Amino acid sequence: MKPRVGQMLASTVDTTTVVVVRAPGGDLEITCGGAVMTEPDQMEAATTGIPDPEQMGGSRLGKRYADDGLGVELLCTKAGEGSLAANGVPLSLKGPKPLPASD
């Protein structure tokens, strides 16, 4: 799948939903809990995924998950039990940017 900025994705194994904030130009497989994520309007057509117990570390509401090497960033809009990954690479929690000093 070729993700696009602003696209909503939902997990097929738990309640996690995300919005794509930054996406590379090519194809990318975004997963949650080891199962491929789909667009929410396609959930009826998608088969229920089977979670991978090793990829059930959880996702946190309002947090950004990113991988600079792949050029992807996701914003979690609904938390769940599955961990987010792109092309099999776990996405790390992105920390806040430090504010400049006001000396």
C-alpha cells in the first residue's frame, strides 16, 4: 500500500487507529500487532487479523510514532494493545522537540 498524508488507518487486531503525518513516496506495509492496517471504511471487507504476541506492546493515544530511515510518521488517534511497525521495522515513540533557550 502507498500511504498518503492525512490517511486514517485502523488495526484489524485491536482498537488502534492512526493518521499518517509523513509518508515516503513508495509502497509501505504498516502493521499493528503484526497484522496489516486498513482504512476504517474497508474494515467490513478486511478479515480479522491474528495478533502476534511478540508485537503487542501497545500504542498510546496522542503520541507520534516514526522511523526516519523509512520516512514515515504516524499519529495515534485511538490507543490499543498492538505495537506499530512499518515494513517489519518497529516504529519508535517520537519525543517532543526541545524549545529554544530564551536567554
